Amino acid sequence: MNESILIVDDEKEIADLIEVYLKNDSYTVYKFCNGMDALKCIEETELDLAIIDVMLPDIDGFRICRKIREKFYYPIIILTAKAEDGDKIMGLTIGADDYITKPFNPLEVTARVKTQLRRYVRYNNLAGKKAAEISEYDIRGLMINRDTHKCHLYGKELQLTPIEFGILWYLCEQLQHFPVQDVTDRGCRGRSERGTDDIPQIYGKKGNPDFPDRGEPFCSEI
């Protein structure tokens, strides 16, 4: 692994601990205890992920998140000592991809780092590929593979008919380019006299018991 990771935390012991675990996994680490030095690093260094504490001595972590999102799209994980939902919601709203509440297990941090980087790299690769070259999608808990003809939802394998698999693959494929409603209109128009609004429900919830019943068609979630 050669990914570069930024750590910003004014608690030296915590920053040092995260650094040790990340370096053990062969990541390159840039560590700072204040926001201004971190902002300078962000401007001058090519980074792949940032871990940012909310409470810093000079500027808060939310401001750093905003500055990153003005130019960059790499994952951001925020650290917070507060358990209130407000901080978590604020961080996710302004562009963070994940959050970790202190105290935490450093192994959890490294696991979340790997997950975010894996998604970031996968989606970047997908963006540069032609549709015919893509054999797998991983969208919010749904993993579907065209080569193996298998589909998993939150780790559970779904038993799909060929038609169900084909429609679900089409939706995942088109979601890379169009909003959900546009996708369902494009893919389902003409396939049933019942209308486009019924098709996602038939194949997304009513037609297969493996899909979770959350009160709305599954395709509206992905």
C-alpha cells in the first residue's frame, strides 16, 4: 500500500497511536496537531484520505472538511469525542464519509480506512471504464457480479431469476449516469403494461422475499 493519509488531532497520544497502526499497514502518514499546518499540507500534498478531529486548538475540523471538499474528493473520516448526533450529522453533511467516536479501537480505525479507500479506488476505476468492461457493482450494501451471476445484499446472497438479475444489473449500470427515477423510466418503459412505477416494486420487493421490506421499493434506495 502506498496511499497517503492525513491525521489531524491535537491529542498527541491518539495521533501517534493511529499513525503506528497505519504505518504497520504500509500507509504513508502526514500527522499534525493543529488545523493551519494541516491546511498547508492539504494544499501541497497529494493525499488519498484524511482523518480529522472535530475539536482543534486553532480551527475546527468542520472547516478543514469544507476546505478539502472545495477541491478534492478523497474520503474524510472525522473523529469526535462527543456522542451527540449533531456532530455526526454536521460532519456527514459538509462532506465527511464516515465518523468515529472517541474512545475507539485503533483496529476499527484501520478497518474503516481500508473500507473507504477500497470504495474510493473502485468508484474512480469505474468512472474510467466503459460499461462493457465492468463486471461488478458495489452500491450501498448491494454487490452484484455479472461474471458469476451472483448478487449479495448486506452479505446475504439473493436468489434471483435471470430476469430479476438482468433488471437489477441494468439499474446499477444506469445509476452511474442517471437519477433513480430516470433510470426506472428508461429501463422499464415498455416492459409491462402495468406501467413503469410498478416494475421496480415487482422485482425489487414484491417478487422476491430476499429483499428487505422497508416500506419502499429497494431500487429507490440504491
